[in-house]
Amino acid sequence: MSGSLSNFHVPRHTLLRAKLTRLRRKETDSATFRRLLAEIGAILASEALRDLPETTGTIETPVSRMEAPMLAGPEPCLVAILRAGLGLLDGARMVLPDAPVGHLGMVRDEDTLIASEYVVRLPKDLAQRGALVLDPMLATGGSAIQAIHRVKQAGALYVRFACVVAAPEGVAAMQAAHPDVPVLAAALDERLNERGYIVPGLGDAGDRCFGTE
Ligand code: PRP
Ligand code: URA
């Protein structure tokens, strides 16, 4: 993956950027936020997985036989970090409808900003495939770093991470903890504020997605 930071990539994608602008606006209601997050999830999943190993096989079209491209291995598992990762998952599943899905419940303490895990449900065959981990926000990086440790512990052959908005602090922490994991973001924002929120960001992704503000 290319980009200004190693293993971190922000695709040049006009549609993705326009959808993110709508997502960020404070007047965007929860239903629209959820829909946009799903659309962004579809774009991010296809960008994050665009260079998966490929092979060819013989198929028949209604007209003739041909040697056609196909994935060389099984589809990667999609892993949503709860809650807000569920919003991206809806779109990612449009692109990879047969992929197994894992759920990792992570919640950040609002005072210490330390993430803790409350649910782990990963497919049993994770050691036979890769994983794309999804969470809209990479703030301090604590939630994503712990989640990726879990996915690696389960034996995933490779791990990639896709988010919507990343803070420089979170990208640096991810690169220190998991230098082997490519990170894809729709945008790299300025910084974290004193409450650990990304600036300008989009607010609390979980609350906006599920209407719990
Ligand atoms: C949010 C977000 C990430 C995490 C990012 O979740 O969806 O998982 O914060 O912050 P970090 O990079 O500093 O760990 P939150 O803990 O608010 O839980 P929620 O999705 O259930 O609202
Ligand atoms: N989690 C969020 O939902 N938003 C932020 O800005 C930071 C962490």
C-alpha cells in the first residue's frame, strides 16, 4: 500500500470523500449516517482488498469457454469492532457476501481512554483465511490494536484494517504495535482533542450510528 506513512493509505477516491463529508456534518441524522457508513464500508472493503492473490480457472459463459480470474484463496473474514464497525460491515458484506463474519466488542473508558473487550466471536476456521478488521474510528488506536491482537491470536493468515477517520496518534500507535498490518482510511484528520475525540472527526460514531446520543 502507498501513502505518506508506511503501511498507511488514504485512497484518492472522490465518491468516498464526498460521502465522508456528508457523514461528518452534525445535522446528518442517524438513518442517513447508517446508510452512508454502509456505502463507505463497501468502498473501503473493495479498496482494502484490491490486491488479494488471484488465480485463473476455466469457466463457461453462455457463449464460450474462457480462462477467467478468481481469488486464489478463500474470502477473508470480515471482523467488525462493535458497535460502530457494524455500520461498515453492512456495506462490506455487499462486496463479500460469502465471507464469514467475526464480532469483537470493544469499549473505551471515557476517562482513561483505555479500551476493554466485552465480546469475542470469531469464525473457527480463521487460521485458513485472512481478515479485514473494520472500525470507523482510529483515535488513540487502543481498540483496533487489541482487536487485531485477538484476530492474530486466532491464527488469521493476514490482517488488514479499514477505518473511516484516523488520527495521527492512532496511526502511529498501530504502526508500532502491528507494523505488518496495512491500514486504509478514508481520511487522516488533524489530531485528538483532550477527550480523545478526533478533530475535526465526526463525533461519536457508535452513538450516531445507533441513535444513542
Ligand atoms: C469508538 C470507535 C472505536 C473506538 C476508537 O468506540 O468506534 O472502536 O472508539 O477509539 P480508540 O482508537 O481510542 O480506541 P467506543 O469505545 O465509543 O464504543 P461504541 O462503538 O460502542 O460506541
Ligand atoms: N470514538 C469515536 O466514536 N469518535 C472519536 O472521535 C474517537 C473515538
